[in-house]
Amino acid sequence: MSGNPYPLGLRLAGRRVVVVGGGTVATRRVPALLDAGAHVLLVAPELTPALRAHADAGRLHWAPRRFAPDDLDGAWLVQVAVDDPLAAASVSAAAAERRIFCVRADDRAAATAWTPAVTRHGPVTVAVLGGGDPRRAMAVRDAIRALLDVRKGTLLTPVVEEGSLPCTGGGRVALVGAGPGDPELITVKGWRLLTEADVVVADRLVPGLLLDELRADVELVDASKIPYGPSRAQEEINRILVDRALAGKFVVRLKGGDPYVFGRGGEELLACAAAGVPVTVVPGVTSSIAAPAAAGIPVTHRGVAHEFTVVSGHVAPDSPASLVHWDALAGLRGTLVVLMGLKNLAAITATLIAHGRPEQTPAAVVQEATTGAQRVLRSTLGAVAADVLAAGLRPPAVVVVGDVVDALRTSVGD
Ligand SMILES: C[S@@+](CC[C@H](N)C(=O)[O-])C[C@H]1O[C@@H](n2cnc3c(N)ncnc32)[C@H](O)[C@@H]1O
């Protein structure tokens, strides 16, 4: 085949695409077809487990046999992902007869369409063809991706998130989980929205390095410096989010961990919704799981714990304001993760022991997890409160109670 390829963006939603082959090439190609909304017919006697999972979930139709030419009836595109050149050629021939474009993983020269190397940035898709050399295409794609990562704030800004409606003036809010402390633990989507923001309203526990990388013209509001008590401060934060969005700004509310885990994200969402401001919520890596993980503690472990429970310890167990059924928690065998629990730790551990959790249950405290200042203390339920005081641990810290605390110690020699 000669001549330059003619680039197109195929709109495959609701259209039949046939994939022939059920191995690793098909495993890599099928997700993008599904993402495009194609009706995928997969023809292959055997499937990889990943493809099998798509078939089992009803995301595609699997024909568990070899290819037959009439598989292509009604198809708009066919992808051949088999090693056998004769089998691939027979699909090509059937496709050519029906004037259907045919992508060949085994033989680019015999294909009538090529798949480009792709990088996706929200709604923007960059596709690169390397003149028949896939490695060149990938190298150029990687260079463009790196450029967009650096400049995406300016290049890709005019975006309205899927699922959100623009309010008058185009303003909107994103509630973004920043992760537990390590700046690399923000999600890709969270990071992208952060680089697009006009205003960032940040919490105390948000990794400082994320803020360091904001564009110079971004208005940064430090929510921890709002000079009122907790409830007035929250009202003030809600007001800032709504006012800036109604003024046409894209506001990122950046919160430590996950916005909905003791993060007051729900209140902020309701305040925005009441004012007609569209909101996108981007979940974050929560410290309730990440802090134990950073200390080598899995919150579940086969044969050790089949459940984990996350509670806030900011209200003492005997306080009328407590919403936690501590007596019931004492009866659980699994993992208990307590956030904001240092101040009340002595009362919490005493309550758990009084209601039946054995004193010798392993316990650990992880302070400033995933940061350079991380500290880990290992103890038991009976001794942990005194050990925390003796070691001078302070918030932010997560307390973990349960046999998982020791689950990996023997195997990793920790
Ligand atoms: C108001 S809650 C917010 C939790 C957050 N939304 C999350 O999902 O991680 C604050 C508490 O989270 C825990 N926490 C947050 N970051 C932490 C970290 N890096 N290390 C240990 N604990 C952390 C502490 O218990 C802290 O008191």
C-alpha cells in the first residue's frame, strides 16, 4: 500500500466492530473500543481472563469459535488480532469484499487502517501515526504527552466536565481529593483539574508541593486560615466556592484524602447545588487505607481480616454527641481504623477493651503517613494510648487495631 494515511476520528457509539482473536493484542485494543461505545463482537475460541471479564459482564458479545466471513455483516470496522497469517488474511479478504476497514496487528502493510498511538487528556485526544513505525509513533506520542502534562493548564483549559452543566458565566466547582500527603498520590484526573483551576481552595492537610506547582495567576485560598470557628469557617468556605463559581471561575476545592471521608465534601456539594453551581467530585486516596498501607499494614488480609471499619474518634465514646456504636465495634474481629482519634485514644481503647476486644490485639499508629515525616508506632490495644503519649505522636495520625497490624511482619521481616 502506498500514500499517506488519512486521519479520522471514528465515532463508533452503537456501531458494530468485530475483533478477531482473544489474546493479548485484543486485550489491549478492546477497552478503547468499549470506551468509544462500540458494539463489540469478539470472535475467538479462547479469551484472556480480562476479555472474559468483559464478556461475562455483558460489555461485549463473545462468539467462542473461529472467524466466519458473515461475522462482518453489519460491521463498520474489524480488528484482526491473531498471529496466524492465513487466518488474518481470510479476515482481510472478507473485510475488503464488504468495504470494511481492517486493522491488522500481524501485518501493517496488509491492513487498510492503522491504529495510532494515543494520549488522552480529558476530552482531548491526541493520536499519532508513525508512518508505519509504531515505535516512532509512541515516541512522538510520549513527547506530546509530556508537553501537555507541563502546559495543560494553558492548552486544555476550556473544559466543562462530563456530567456537569455550565452555570451562567461558565463557573463550576470540583471537589478534588488530594490524597494522604505524598503529592504523587493525587489521581490523574484530580491533577488535571488542579492545573486548569482559576481558584484553589485548599485544606490544611493538602500536600504543599501540589500548591507549589500552581500557575502564578491562580487565586489560592488557604481554608485553614479562615478566622472563625469550625461551623462559621465551613459557611465561609461554601460562600467562597459559590461566589467564585458564580463569577465564572473554575474553582477546585482541594481536600486531604478523599472529599467524602470525614471531609465535609457533602456539605460543600449541597451548598453549590443550592446555588445552581455545577460540581464534579473527584475521589481521592483516603488516609484511612493509605496510612496503614504506608506502614506495611493491609486493612484486609486473607485468613486474617474480612472486614475493615473506619470511624472518627474526634468525639469521645461517652459523649452524648457520639454517633459511633463503640460497644458494637468492640465485638468485631476485623480491622478498626480510627481517624482523628489521638485526643480520645485512652477513652477509645478503654471502651473497646471493656466491651470485649482483647487487650493484646495488635495496634499501630501512623503519623503523617506517606510524607517524609511519617512515623509508625506498633503496640497493643491495651498499651497504645500510653505509648503514643510517651513517643510524642501527634495529629494527623491514623490508629489501626486488629491482627492485620502484624500480618506482613513475619513475611517481610519488618
Ligand atoms: C478531617 S479528617 C480527613 C480525612 C481525609 N478526608 C481522608 O480521606 O484521609 C483528618 C484526619 O485524617 C487522618 N489523616 C489525614 N492525613 C493523614 C496522614 N497523612 N497520615 C495519617 N493520618 C492522616 C488523621 O486521622 C486526621 O486527623
